[in-house]
Amino acid sequence: MDKQYLLSDQDEAPGCAPSVQQSQVLQGAGMFSTGGVASNQSEAGGATAPPADLMDTVPGYEGMGAGGKDLPPPYHGLPEPQVPTPNQPNRDWQIPSITEEVAQEAFMEYASSKCCYSKKPAKEMYFTDLQSHNTYRYRLETFTESRSTEWTSEPYRGQVVDGYMGVAPGPWDIAVSSPAMFQNNKKEVPIPHTSSVKGCHACLGLGRSACPKCVTSGMMQCWVCRGAGRRVSDDRCSHCNGIGRVRCTSCSGAGSETCKTCQGKGKLLCFIKLIVKWKNNVHESVVDKQSGLPTEHISKVTGEIVFSDMQYLVYPVVGFPDNAINQASARAVREHQVQFSSTCRILQQKQTIELIPVTRVHYSWKGKTHIYFVYGAEHRVFTEGYPAKCCCCLLL
Ligand SMILES: [Zn+2]
Ligand SMILES: [Zn+2]
Ligand SMILES: [Zn+2]
């Protein structure tokens, strides 16, 4: 599960016990897309998975049952990340707070974006203080691959049957090229040497199944007279000639239709398919500088990337000036390692630190002081107490 954490900022609030709370659940970017074998599990047509107990026993895939469970990759010992050569960030991390002009411009825009707010306070105010509360967002992305297997079938049209031609490779022995990194994806491929031909379980090999509308009779109730054979005026129904029943429109009177499972072939090619899923698992932590700006606002803005690192397995960030980030990184890397190394294969990891500018602005209007925040590269504004929320009131 992807999580966002809120870190207490111990530098800014000495004496505060560090507290970690889960504040938000984020979805990994993108959606699954299907490639490889076309999905043939739909209700509308095509084969459905045959009952697993009718299937042959394939060495290495015994007791598969309904399948669909993630299969752990073979254990090769715990993977170890490469310890990086010390690369202490040696730049000046603090970027200056925004200018008064930028702060006022952002405030004016904010006031005009609210339909009823008067622009007067934003126009007439004067600044008393601009405080920089820049903060950081740490993000760890772990791109994983998981595999599961499932019996499936397709109509038999004379395809190669390879069940007894060799030994089926293990689910993790099959080479499947991975798509773009850090993007969710899904692929299905048939596992070699698992296929065999079976009679269709749905139609018992007949290739046709009973018409669900007329239940083999080929006739259905006349919709004009509703089966009475007569109209309201007591005339004979001309649509059904007084019989009350007409030819079934669904099967054209045949009483049966082509079996959807085998598409009329009567036989199915049954095989085990390998389902490969790629997922980007995202962890985010934001350092709460206790500026008064609720941290959930920070997750919605962009910042400046000040550190970026991509490896097969990343090493936790060390020596970053804000220790809360070092701790967040250590914890996130450990958690992802524990969570993913036993159930799936980690393909790549990426970690970034973003600096999010936050300025706390104190201003005075009509003799009273107020506060607002300008945050993010977008210069978004947050304030709880705009002094003139209804422009009509000012006329009084
Ligand atoms: Zn009729
Ligand atoms: Zn019918
Ligand atoms: Zn069938």
C-alpha cells in the first residue's frame, strides 16, 4: 500500500516527541493495461477458465487450484543495496523567502479567485513580517514485479498442443520483458508445455448450448398479445396467428446457440497462463515545520528537486541537513525492503527530496494583523481568516 507520512520536525520544535502518523493514502500512478494474450475471460464471449480439477497435473504446478495468488520469487538471500560513496550535499539548501511583490501578487490572485471576497485587504495591506518555513518532501518509489498463474482456455482451432513435449518452466524462469520503469502494467503469457485439448465443459463437447431465452423450444411468448392469441377487441392476434407464441428472436427458432466458451468448436485448448504485474509503490513523507500550514496542502504542490537517486536498490539518504529526512528515508527503505522482497521482485528504486517553499506572511489591514501562507512553486495561498470574505458587507 502506498502511504504518506507526516514527520514531526524536531529541529524546529525542540522538546516535541517525534510522532509519525499516517496522513494520506496515495494511489500509484497509472492503471493496469493488458498486453500479451488477449483476455478471453469475458462474459460476452470467448472461453472461460475450465474447472481446475478437470485439468492435468503439470510438474511444478501441482495443487494450483484456482490459482491467481502471487508466487514468491526464488530466494537468493536478502538483496543488499550498494553503499554509496559519501556525497554530502554541500550546497546552501535554504532558498530565500519570496519577495513582498510575489507575496502580494499571489494574495491578490487568491482574493479574486473567491467570488465574494473583496480585493481591498489584498490591495491595501502592508507587510509586517515574511517568514520562511521551507520544508521537504521525501519520496521513495519501488518498482516491483509480481507473478501468478491461472488455468485458462481458448477454443481449440488446431493450435500446437505442447503439454507432453517438454518440461514446463517455473513461473520465475520465464523471460518476460518489463515495460517502462515506474509505470503500472500487466501482461499475460501462456506457460510453455502446459497445454492440452479437452472437451468443452460448458456444452459437453456439443458446440451448442441451450438458448437462454426460449430454453430449447425455439418459441417465445408473442409480445403483441402477451400470449393470449387475441387482442383486446377479441380479434385473433395477427402477429402470432392466434397461437400466442412466435419464433424465438434470439436463436431464430433453433432452440440453441453457439457455445460461447468453445465458440462452437466443442473442444478447448487448456493451458496455464502466467500473469505478470508491474507496480510502482510510492511512499511519501513531508516534514512538518509547524509553520501553521496544514501539511495536507503541501502534498498537492510541486517543489524543487534537490536530491535524486535511482538504483536497483537505493541506500537510505545519509547526511542530509534535515535529520527528519534521513530518518524518513531509512524507515521507508527498510519498510519497502521488508514488504516487497519476499513476495515480489524489486526491479528498481528511486528516491527524491523536494524542497517546498513555504512563506508565512504577516500583514496589517485596518489596524489589525492577519496571516496567510504562500507555498509551493505555484505560489498557492492558504489563509483561514481573510478579513473581508463578503464584499457586500464592506459597503455598509
Ligand atoms: Zn400474438
Ligand atoms: Zn431461442
Ligand atoms: Zn462449448
